[in-house]
Amino acid sequence: MSYLEEIQVKNLDHLGIVAGLIDEIGIVKIINNKLGIDVREKISAGTVVKSILINGLGFVSRPLYLFSQFFQDKAIEKLLGERIKPDYLNDDKIGRVIDELYKYGLNDIFIEVVLEVIKKFKIDLKYSHLDSTSFHLDGEYKREEDKEKQEEEKIIKERPIFIKKGYSRDHRPDLKQCVLDLITSQDGDIPLFVRVGDGNESDKAVFGKVLVEFKKQIKFDSIMVCDSALYGQENLQLIQHLKWITRVPMTIKKAKELVQNIEVEEVKDEDKEKRSDLNLESYTWKEEIVTYGGIKQTWLIVLSEKRQKSDLEKLEKQLSQEEKKSQKFLKEIQSEEFEHPQAARYKLKAINKKLRLLEIKEVELIETYSKKKEKIYKMISLIIKKDEEISRKTKEAGKFILATNLVEENKLEASEILITYKNQQSTERGFRFLKDPLFFTDSFFVEKPERIETMLFLMSLCLLIYNLGQRELRNCLKRVKKGINNQVGKVTLRPTLRWIFQCFQGIHYVILNGVKQIVNLTEERRFILSLLPASCQRYYL
């Protein structure tokens, strides 16, 4: 045997960190306990799931039908276990495991993983955030909607989802889709609850039910934060036993009146420094006690200076655009010949429906004759501003209302309500991660809705692993009070885990004459590993 034949070099890169986080959570054990281990199989279901999660966080756009190829140049025995070969991860095996996960119950598995993470990593659950997004899909996905679909259903469905057209957050209304509801912790953006819904599902119809189901599944005292889709009389009755903060839609009459008439309070000098420390120096507010939907609540009417400036600029732009449009309409209606006065006024009414801030008003309707000596009517008109509408929009500029049922002895400080709602970006960051083109959303080639749900479950597990790793790293950096260089060479205490993954590119697992070793493990990389859970370190040190 030649010298070269005695050397094996496999890529490890950042995948040891991913594998270590999976081990630290105990995902393989949880899956194997749920689905069981078949001694006849070369690889367990839990290990297959681990391989899918490593693939998903490998950040290479590689669909599942190329799955085994992903591990061809990787240190697969180091990552997944001795005697594991890439060809064990074939389409049939992956498909069977995906189907078994669905049959067992994705929600039950996810909840058990989440509870383990909460307990082991001491996740602060004072606040949880709910939002939804949509994933557009290619393919037909034809299924007959039976009578069961028309009936009232539990929020955790026993049937597969319906892939169909609906309101698209991806701006692809031409494609069918499914909806993903996600609840995350404010502490580290950890996914706590995931639910996949039909493509035409409405947030207003399900958000209340999602929160009730979440409370049943994970029993802890968390304040739920949501956008205005939650705020409606039916939902408020449904969640009256929960604690919540949400935004009030401006379609509600009481909200319109308050925004128009109430004056937010001036900031006192002694409060200015405090608000600056909280990064709220551009906000002012006023509190009101309101009863809506039979629920007593605090409404916080907030004025944002930045948003006010933006809204007023948009208003000016809209006014300018309408002026150009109305000049064109004015010229059109004044040059037209009408057979009857009613025809002229009908045309004027149709034109005014297209305007919001301006109005074309009839000054005079002249009776005259055409060149053919036929009696006609011509309208003299002028453009006027809708002062009342412009004044209303000016008063509304920069204002929004937050509501909470935490009143009296449970009352929150206004600043805490506002800061908490601003952290609603927690779920939005999760959605950006899941829709990243480098992530394995390309794997949505599967044709069965059941597999679509399972893929979203696995992608959500990837999000949980990623955010948990990022949280642990940042918390450790904060404790040791030492930062690391970011992409532009500046020291930071809040690096992204993606950047850490990039820092670990080029680490290899080498076997030379039967001796195994890790190469390219620099001092900087060793320092980063020291900040991560022990399970991550075992893959490198």
C-alpha cells in the first residue's frame, strides 16, 4: 500500500458545532425513544434526523435527493458514529423516517425537545412572541376537501394540511402555499411552538386558538406578544385566561377616536435620560384604561417621532401624486360631452372614488349644443383638498396603540410594554432564517402535504439549534467580558453563529496510518469552542 493510500482527509468545518448542539439537546435520544430502534437497520431514526439537521445547517443549497452526496467529503463517522456510511442515507431511508415522524406526531416531538431545552439551558419565558408566514410551493398537491374540512377543527389537526392559494407573504399569489405559525422566546429567539396550516388560513381565525393550544402544551406563565391579527372580540374572549400584549387595529372605532383626539404626554426632564438608556428617546405615550370585548385592558397610545416623519413624508408624496392624477381627471371630465346631466355626475362620482385626499367638485353644468346641433352638457369643475381627511391622517401620523390585559396589580410599565412589542422581531428573524436561499427550503420537492409539514418541523428544529448556539455563545462572551472579531475586524460581544460557522471553514479530520487528528484548529477557534457546550468541544479537541 502506498503512502498516499494511508491518508484520509475529510471536512469537518463547523459541522462539529452543529452535531455538538444536537447532542447537548439530546435530539437523537428523544427521536429514538419515540420511534424505537430496529436492530435490523444500519442507522437509527434519531441518527437520520441528526444527519438531516447537519445538512440543513451546512448552508449549502442541496435538496434531499442529493443528501448522501453532502456527506461524501465530510467526516461522517466522526459526526454520526463509527461504521456509518454516506450510502446509508439514501432516499428510501430518509423517506421512511420522515413518514414515521409524521405518523408519531410532529407536535409531540417538538414539544419534548423544547421542554428539554428550556430546562437544560434555563430559557427565560417571561415573554413569548407569535407570528406567521407563508411558504410558496411548486406542484399540484391535489386533494379532495371532504366534509371534515368544513367542520370546526382543533388547532392541532389530525388531517394533513391543504396546499392552496392564499394571502402570500412571499408576494407570489400565483403559487399555492402553506402557512407556518411560530412562537419564539424573547430570550434568544428560541422556537417554542410550531404549527403548519392550510395555505388559505387567516391569522385572525387561528391566532387565538394557537395561543390556547400552546398554553395546554407548555404549562408556564408567559406573556404572549402578537400583532394586530390577534385583536378581535372573539380572540380576546378565547384568550382571556392568558396574559397578552398586542397591537390594536385602527379599524376599531374607539382606536380611531383616541388617535385623533388624545394628546400624548410631554417627556419630563428627569425621564429623558431613562428613555435614552432604554433606546426610547424618540417615543412618547399616554395610557388609557379601556374595556373592549368585555375585557378590561390598558391601551398605550404611542407616538414615534421617526415613524411620524416617515408617515408625513408618505402623506406629502400621496398628495403630490393625487394632484397630478386629479389634473388629468379634471381635464378629461371638462372636455367630455354628456347627453344627460346624470351621466356627467355619474362620471364625476366614479372619478372621485379613485381619489383619497382630493376631490373634483362640480361648479356648473352648462347646457349647450354639439357641432351636430345636438343638445349636450359640459361640466365646469375644480379640484379641492379634503381638509378633514388630510387633517385626520396628519393627526394619526406616527401613532399606534398597544393593548394588554395586565392591569391593576399585574400592571406593566409603559416602557416595558413598548420594548416588549418592539421585540416582536424575534419571530421575523426566525422567518428570515427559514427562508434563506442557502437553507434547504429547496427540499420542498416532496409531493405529499404530510412531508411538507415534516420538512417544516425539521427546518424549525434547525432554527432552534442555530438560535440556541448563538444564545449560548453570546451569553458566554458577556460573562467573560471578551469579544471576538466580526466580519469587518471589529470586536463584538454579539457575533452571529453564521459568522462563527464561516470562521470554522477549513478544519479537517485526518487519518494518517490509522492515527486520527483534527488539523487547522487555531487558538482563536479553540477560544470560540471554549464558549460553546462541552458536546461541541468533543468533536474538535
